[in-house]
Amino acid sequence: MATVNNPADTATQYPSATFTELEPADGKIAGKTIFEDGVIADYPQVKYFRWRLVTVNDIDDLFAYLNAAQNLHGTHWRHVCIVRGIPNDGALHLIRRKLEAVSPQEREPDRFQTGFHDEPQAIFALDFDSVKLDEGHDWLVNPQAAIHSVICRLPEPWSKVSYVAFFTGSHGLLCENKKWTGKYDTTTVRFRIFVMLDKSIEYEDAKAWSICLRDETGIKIDPSLSDSPVRIIYVERPRWSKHAGQDVLDAAGVPTCWLHRGEIDVIVASRGTSHGTRILWQ
């Protein structure tokens, strides 16, 4: 249990969250690759993963994990992504990212396919896809302020809550004919944020809440991030083959992941009915 940094109630205890970290067993990166000619390769196809459970107790734990998992300059030494689901009992050291223990498409059972189940989580992630910045904001100049200007468009208490933010793999890359030109698009942002909640929620609720926030605000929020307990959330930064060991944003002096410290460390989420038919943010 974690103690929340909330001036109104500093003694309140809130739940921790446990999710699954996946590492491609074949050594592939868990992110995109930018080649010398500017072509951006999509996320690799991976069949088997090594896995381990990760538990975070508060927003500081969450930031420490996500920041390390970015694998900036290869300092993490491992390529990882995460899913909110938990492997079923009997999972071996290798696993397939499948909900079912036995897939009907498989002619023979795969001993590495034990399946996953949803584990209600006290963390909530939002995926912002190509959001236009307001005039006066430039993520190259002040990325934290640019991102927070988008968060402030959400209903209260979003402007007051602590969150971890990180840019996604294709953020800011100005492309022509599916190739990066070497220039940056400073007018739009692609990023994700993670917040802590006062209660654990199922993935259906997480998706419903994402849709609710998208429809209420008109902001381009992609609810598919919560489509399934085995939906991959990519965290690792893309590899830049032209400049090994460098990052396309870090090279421009732009941080790729940070913790925004707000007035409160959790969002109190009240549900009127199941799966988000009525959502209240308090």
C-alpha cells in the first residue's frame, strides 16, 4: 500500500499496482527502428517473451520504472514492453502473448501458451495521438509545458494530478513518403501519460474512461491502449541506426520521459455503473 501525497488526506492508503513486463526472447528491440535512409520500421513481430511481474507502490515508483524501461542510449541493457494482464498459473519462463491457454487456431497445444487474465489495476494510461498544440506552445522549447497544456484541456482534476509522461516512438518526426526528413514537427504531439488511481479498475473500465474523455473533450485520445489485458504498451525509445547510442529527441536536447508533480498523487474515480456507462472524476 502507498501513502498518497494529498494535502486533504495525507493518511489515506491507496493500492499498489502489478503488471507484466515482457522481453522478446529473440533479443529484438521492443520499439521502432529508424534507418539511415529515414525509413521507420514498425514494432517487430515477436512470438515468445520472457516475463516478470512489476509492482509499483506510487507515482514515484511508476516513473522510476518507465524511465528506465525507455532504454535511452541502451543503459537499461534489456528491451522490454508491458501489458496490464497477468500470466495464468503454470506459466513457464517463456510465454506467448495470448489470452487463451489453448488457441483454436493451433493444431497442437503450445506449452508456452498458458494464457493471461486481467488484473484490476490502480494505474490508468492515456494515449494521445497527433494532438494539435495551442498557439504559443512548442515541445522543442518546453516539452513539459506543451504536454501539460494538453492535460489542462481535460476536466478537473487532471490539471492537478501527478502523472508520468513520455513521448511515443514516432512523436515529432516530420515524414514524407513514409520517411523521416530529419526535421521535426513542432505543431503536434504524440505521447502517453500514466496516473495512479484510488482503486483498481478492469481493462473494460479503462477503455470506457478513455472513450469518455475523448468524446467529452474532442482530444485525439486512442482508447485501443486498453483494448485487452494483453495489449502491448510500448515504452522503449526507437533505435537510430545512423547514430548508434543516440536518440532522435535526446540529441535535440528534449527529455523523453518525466514526472509531473501535481497537487494530488492519485485520481479518485467514482463509477456510477459498470464499464463506464457513467463516469465521474473527482
